[in-house]
Amino acid sequence: QARVVVGLDNDADLPDPHALARVVSAFDADWKLGALAFRVLFADTGVDDPLCWVHGASRLPDAHRRFFTSKFVGCGFGLRRAALREVGGFDERLFFCREELDLSYRLVNAGFVIVYDPQVIVRHHRSSTERVRWSQGRWRHFVRNGVYVGLKHGRVDQTLPLAAGLVVKGAVNGLMSES
């Protein structure tokens, strides 16, 4: 019933005991804030996790600055519950991969903003027992959901070339026969 929902990967934690208070304060300060993207660092090195950086390579030098963005990553985020309800929550057809991107698009389309806040840090321990390995269907989810989200949001011009490239890459890497 809380007005703010926080999500973390199963191999991540919030090292700052005041992180949740900081997240709630951010939502209290801006009623248009729909999602808050957290900074994700490798737990063992304290370096930014590039696999969890979805804000574009050119923005990586800004990892220590707060900025408006169009998406968040599932390793660490906060959501305004009212915004989540308004846009219908996560799409149940997206079991794994790109569910945050879809939700981000719907939040922005509904008039909410997404902010990246480097003051809320997630330590990503990068579990050796990944939930879905590339060799166990991850590639299929990655490609399928990328095409689904792209088409769902009317990005046909970007989606079809991306899909073709991903299929070729999967074939070259021997991932096409994976279930």
C-alpha cells in the first residue's frame, strides 16, 4: 500500500541505510516524478556497471550527476505507485528483458518524468547463478521483447532493422536454436 515502490535485482542491495528515505523524498518533492533510476555499481569494485547503464554511452561521464532520462533499469529503481497504477503496471507478456523500457515509455507518454539519481546507489553483486542465462533462452527473450516493445510503441522504423541485426548476431553466435 506504500505510495512508492522500490525494485532491486535479487543480487543487489542498497548500502546506504538512508536510501529509501532519499527515494521517498524525491517523489514527495516532485508530483510529476514517475520513476527514479538508481546508480548501479559493481559491489566488488565500486565501478559503474556498464550492463546496467541504459542512458547512452555518451552520458556515462555524467554518472555522478542527476539528470532527466527516458528510462530506468531493473537492477534498481523507484516508482510512484499512483503512476504505476495509472499506466497499468508492468506488461505481463514481458517475463524477462525490456519490461522496464516498456514501462518507461508508458510513464513518459502519460506525462510523468523519469530522473536518474546517482545519490541512490545500488551495489550489484552479479550472481553467478543468473536467473536466465544466454544459453537458456535469454537471447530469445531479448530479441522477442525488443521487437514487441518497439512495435507496441510505434517504433517500426527502428525495430525492424534492430530485429534483423539481432537475428543475424544470434545466428553467428549459435544462439538461434535456444529455446
